[in-house]
Amino acid sequence: MPRLSKRMKEVQKTAGDVLVPVSLQEAIARLSKAPKVKFDETVEMHFHLNLDLKASDQGVRGTVALPHGTGKSVTVAVFCKGDAAAKAQAAGADHVGGTELIEKVAGGFMDFDVVIATPDMMRDLSKLGKVLGPRGLMPTPKAGTVTTDVERTIKEVKAGRVEFKSDKQGGIHLGIGKRSFAENKLVENARHVIEALGHAKPPAVKGNLIKSLSVASTMGPGIKVTLQQL
């Protein structure tokens, strides 16, 4: 049996029995009390959803604006032209362009976290499907990243709007802030995610959408959250 480090022994002490579900507030509190590491860990939510994985109409996808942001600086690329390009630059986009930016990305440039595009660019942008698609960066109307209102979308993304999407195992995993955040801010961000998932529930799903939920930090254990209060 491998020996636990001093830090991991302390983690186990503060986290308690991670297999016994606790309230959301208690789970966040336990993460906050765990021994810290040399960097500001991300606090994550891990959902297992009640989905029929063989059904094409039971994918879950959407966006949520975290009231306290993610604690991460987001680099935004906007594919647009004309007046929209000037508005995107004024709103704080990091990279703005039309066909020239498409060619730059096709050549290997990937220095961005989020992609936004105006509808008139989507036909040209389709050539980047094999580049952006596997990375989850391809803009879509459902995610709100294909829009004529680039100014508002850029500001929302910079302020902490995040996208979520169920994976092939029926899970959703996303960061909701940093360990340096106050506990009440992490709890509030988490509640906004849970509410957004409720709005994104597919009509074909019967019963509760969420099967299980745990919260974790980058280097910490996953702590199960009771679903009764959700």
C-alpha cells in the first residue's frame, strides 16, 4: 500500500469521507480548508447526467454567466468584418479579422480561448471545422457565439460567461472559479451553473437531469454533493 504524503493526509482529514454526499456549501467549505499548493487551484464541478446516450435529442449544451467570473483571463478571437470589426476591437477582443484571420488559424495560430463570429462569416469559417471543432471552439448559435451583437458577447465572455456541453459519457465538467475566491462566491457561481443546467434540460429526459454531482479543486479530492437541496 503506497504511503501518503503529509499533504494528502491533511487533505483526507479536511475532506472527510468524500463518498458521503454533503451540502453544496459544506463541499465548498471542505475544499477551502484543504492544504494549499503553490498555485491558485481551479474549483471544478463534475456532473453525471440522466441521459440516454444513444438518443440524438438528449445532448445538453448551453452557456452560463458566472456572477463572480472564473478568475481566468480569457483570450477572445472574433471573426467578422466591416463595422463589426471596429466594434469588436473597441469591446476588447484580442484578435479580430475576417479571411486573413481564418488563414492565420489554418496555418497553426491558436492563441485564443473563445471564438466568436458574425453570421456572415460562418460560410468562410466552415473551413476551420476540423481545426476548431475537436477543441470545442467552433462558434454556434446555441452557444451564443454566432451573433450580430459582438460587443455584448465579448463583454459577457470576458466577464465570466462559460459554455457547457455533455460529453459521450453523459458528463459535464467545468471550472467555476479559483480557490482564492470567497466561499460564498464559489457557491453562488455553482448555483448559477445548476440553474442553467435546469433550463437546458432536454424535453425527452424524464425525471431529474442530474444523477450525481461532485466538486473538486485541481489537486484536491472530489467531494460528493447531495442532490436533495438542488
